Amino acid sequence: MLVSLIPILAALLLGAMSPGPSFVLVTRTAVTQSRRNGLAAAVGMGVGGTFFGTLALLGLTALLTQVAWLNMALRLAGGVYLLYLAVRMWQGARTPLTMTNGVPDGGRAPSLGRAFAVALATQLSNPKTAIAYASIFAALLPKEPPPHLLLFLPPVIFVIEAGWYTVVALAFSLETPRRAYLGAKAGIDRVTGAVMGALGLRLMADAVRDAALVR
């Protein structure tokens, strides 16, 4: 089983490491809030990835490929959510931020639960992730995978997703990247918001384009 798992694990890790809204959000959470919040966001990413991976293993991703309106609706909703985050980032670009012991001055950092929930919503904002998992499994899993392998994969997905974003959160919660961010907050927030907005618009455009092709 281990030999057959190696290419699957490598593909899952590369997928988790690919840049996107999840990376942007975890990075920003770790820099602007706290290390603990960044780690909570990493767990949210892991739960979201596990959800999509489990859907793929159960074959429910067929709904997203066969029911065009559902696919489009979910992706449009995800795009709108990413645009909402982008606007929030852009609006807060000029708000000054000072930190004491890794926590924003003038109040407490957002709760761990909120950091987790925002990360989870961001991870779930792109249902194409489920299709990406389905593609990996279709290409690399045996035609008749044993039940224990199917039970083993969801927790492995969680470990890979949460583990990668834990590394990201730990790296970007260090003092050097935090000082760099505070020194150029307005510009970085605007660039981050623009990137998040572009990803949201692309998700929405892809949804409309794919729906048109199906017709």
C-alpha cells in the first residue's frame, strides 16, 4: 500500500502548496493577527481540504460535473465571497496597525474560532478543489481500492493540508516578515486585496464559461 500511496501523497502535497486564496489568507492571518490565529486558520484549511477530498472519494463530485447549474452556483458564490474578502482588505489598507507581543494594539486579535471559520469558508469557496481531488484519485488510485485505503486517505489529506499551512503560518508569524508587513501595510493590503479579488473574478468567469460550454 505504501508504494501506491507515494504518488498520491506527492500529488496532494503539490496541490496544497499551489498558490491561491488559501495561501493568501493564512499568510495574512499569521502576519496581522497572531501565530495562534494563523495555526487556527491552518486547521480550517485542513478541515476544508478533508471535506472536499472525502466528497471525491465518495464519488459525489459527479454532481458538480453533471449538474451544471449547481456547479456554476457554487463557484459563483465562492467568487462573491472572495470578492468580499478583497474589498475588506482594500478598505482596511490605510488603517494603521501596531503590534505588541504579536497581538494588534488597541484590542484583542480575532478569536481562534473566527480565524478557523474564515479559513474554512475560504477553502470551501472553490468547489473545483473537489474535482481536483477526484482527478488525482481517478488517475492514481487502484481501480478497486481496498476499504482501508479509502478510510486512510481523509485523515492523510487533513495532515497534508493543515501541515502545509501550519508551516506557512509559523513562517509568516515570525518578527521579520511581520516588521516588513507593518512597514508597507497599505501597499501590501492593496496588492493582497487585488490578488484575492482577481481570484474571485477568475472563479466566477470560469464558472460562467464552463456553463456556456456545457450548453
